[in-house]
Amino acid sequence: MSSLALAVTLPLLGALLATLWPGRAQPLGLAASLLTALASAWVIAEVWQAGALRLELGGWSAPLGIALVADGFSAAFLGLSALVALGSGLYASTYFSTREMQARFWPLWLLLWAALNALFLAGDFFNLYVTLELLGLTAAALGALGATPEALRANLRYLLIGLLGSLTYLLGVTLIYIAHGTLDLALVGAAITAGPVDATALALMTLGLALKAALFPLHGWLAPAHANAPAPVSAALSALVVKAAFYLIARLWLDVFAPLITPWAASLMGLLGAGAVLWGSWRALRAEQLKVLAAYSTVAQIGALCLFLPLLQGLPAGAAREQLVAALVLMALTHGLAKSGLFLAAGLVQRAAGHDRIAELGGTAQRLPATTFTLGLAGAALIGLPPSGAFIGKWLLIEAALERGQWWWVVVLALGTLLSAAYVFRVLSRAFNQDPTPGRFVSEARTELPALLLALLATAGLGLASAPLWRLLGVAPS
């Protein structure tokens, strides 16, 4: 069987088995996670060796058939999904201690993973809609596993807003089908014209995806949903689910609808991104709880990724464009790994101390040194300090902004970096406070390793060894 098909069917099969045998949900879920990660690695290896892959399911070709497609861009996000989902799943194996919670968690978790892989590999607009729906439903159900009234309210709102985003996206898909008679991404990209129908379709799809990505000012649902979810779920929501929506925005703007993107439209996305960087960073700085801080940090990071769009608009194909696209992917991967490590570490603090109130974290460094180190590593990657992957991405972003005469994005990025440093060092200063505040602080060393490894990958992994990513994306060395 093709590696593309296995990357989608293995987590689906694992979810089915975990549902049929709830008493064995955890070992079945862990086995399915390992196999799914290996299938994702197989896809990446094939793209590395042979370039873009395409599988037409059932032997039916476009425009009638369903195709799975993988290139360097989608393979990179497939790798992010595998690393975060595998690490968070291992973390969850000790986080959820009862069989009842394990039986609820693993089928939903594997369905979420299947939806992510199918989204990154989908080759047509309608199946992107199907995967978006499955992703939203499973994410909301996982977020509600906390079972508190706050979690239920937050995730019900997330579900309703996600459905609104999906329906808005679907309206754009309908216009595309009416105009071109096909939903295959490659065929639509070849048929795009600078007319009102295609422009309206792009606007609707972008709006729907912006809702799902929590792009400023459509981010109101994110902080309550992420902060009230169980820690491994928060990690996936922030590192993968919102990144998947941004992945689709980038696909539409940089590939399928690239001829339609005007300087005005690209500047608008840049301004929304700038607002997200500044507002999200400010709210993170003012947050009183660690998970709320991490959630608002996600808003800022999605905004930072949007700053690439006005710089890529109108940039001709060549080395400069390839380098900038690679920098965008590198920053997205770094933020995903760092944010998952940060949320998992926050969950450890919350369980060990009995709370995650930032003002009352005194003594954390003495009692949970590995977790505090993870917070520091993840924070360094979010700030963009060397040798993290975000440092390289920001450097290339600054270079492109100055070369294209759009210096104002540099100012936004600098202010966002300063605010990021302020909220990260605010957390660390409290953690290293020598006067421990009351709390039970029970160490759980078994669960510290996945968070630490994810944070290390965001810094040393992507920062010191980013060359393989450049090759995967087909970017020539500069």
C-alpha cells in the first residue's frame, strides 16, 4: 500500500480498534501512534528522494477522482504533525490515569491525527473541507475532556465558530466549482482568472480559514478553548490545529490563487498579522495563568507568519522566493514544536503545583528543574533567540523586508520580539524565585521527557540542523 494512504488509514484504523476495545485503548493507541509516525516518515523519505508524490485513489483521475498529494511543503507539516502527536500521545499515556479517560481520549486523538494527515495530503478543495470538519469536531471534543463548565462552554463556542468557518470556506468552494467545474487544486490553479467570482471565492475561503486559525481580530475563541483543555490537547490545538488552517491559507495565497493576490490584499493580511503580533504578545504579557499566556502567544505567532505574505506577493520564482517560503515553514515548525513543549510543561506545572498561576510559581525551578528547563527552551524558541529555528526565520524575514523597502514589518517584528522576551522572562523570574509559594509540587519525571524533547527540537534541532528542511523544500543553498 502507498505511504500516502497509510498515513491516513493507520490512525483511522487505530481509532476504530480503540473504540471497539476501550479496555485496551491505550496500548492500541500507542501502537497506532508509532505506526502512523513511521508512515509519515516514509512519506517524507519518498518526497526527499523522488520529489512530489500523487496517488489517485481507486484509479480515478481528476476531475472525478480523489487524489492524495505530497510535496516538500506538505511533507514538512506532516512531519510536524507526527512529532507533536507522537510526543503528546506519550505524554497523555501518563497524564490520563484512568481507563475511562484513556478510552475517551485515544479514539478522538487518532481521529484528529488522521484528519491532520488527510488535510496536509488532500489534493482537492472538497476533501479539504471534509478534513477541516473532522478536525474541528475532534478538536472540540478533545478540548471538552476536561469536563469543567468552563471547558464545556469554551469548546462549544469553539465548535460553533469552527462550523461557521467551515461553512464560509464551503461557500468559496461552491463558487470555484460553479466557475471551473472541478475542485482539483492543480486544475483550478491552472484555470484561475482575475475575475470577481474567483476573487470572491478566495475571500470567502480565506475568511473561513482565518476564523479557524484565530487570526486577529477573529481570535476571541482561542484562549478559553486552549487554556481549559487538558495539557496534551492544548499542545495539539496550538501546535497543529491552528497551524493547519494557516497552512491552507498559505497554500491558497502562494500557490493556487497566486495570480489573484494584489499588493492591497497582501498588505491587509500583513496588517492583520501585525495586529496579532502586538495584541497577542501584549495579552500574553498581561496573562495571570501560564496556559492563558501560551494561548495568547499562539495568536502572536500566527500573526508573525502572516507577515511573510506581503513580502512574497509579486516576488518572482527564484532563489529569493524559495528562501523566504522556507523561512516561513521553518518558523511555523519551530513555533509548533516550541508551543507543544510549552503547553506540556505548563500541564506538568499545573498538576505538580495544583495551579498554573504565574504569580505563585516560586520554587518551581528547585522542585521541577527539568520542566523549568523546558519552559526556558520553549521560551527561547518563541522569542527567536539563537540557535532556534525562529531566529533563522526572523533573520530572513527582516532581510526580505529591508530589501523590498517594507521596513515597517521589521518594526512590528522587533516590538513583538521584545514583548515575547518580556512574558517569557516574567515566567522564568517567578519560577526561579527562592521563596516557594504554597503548593503540593509533586514531581512526575516520567512525563517530563516528551515536553523536553519537543522544546529541544525547536531550538537545537531546527536551529542547528535546518539544512535538511531546505533540501526537502527544494531550496538551493544560498
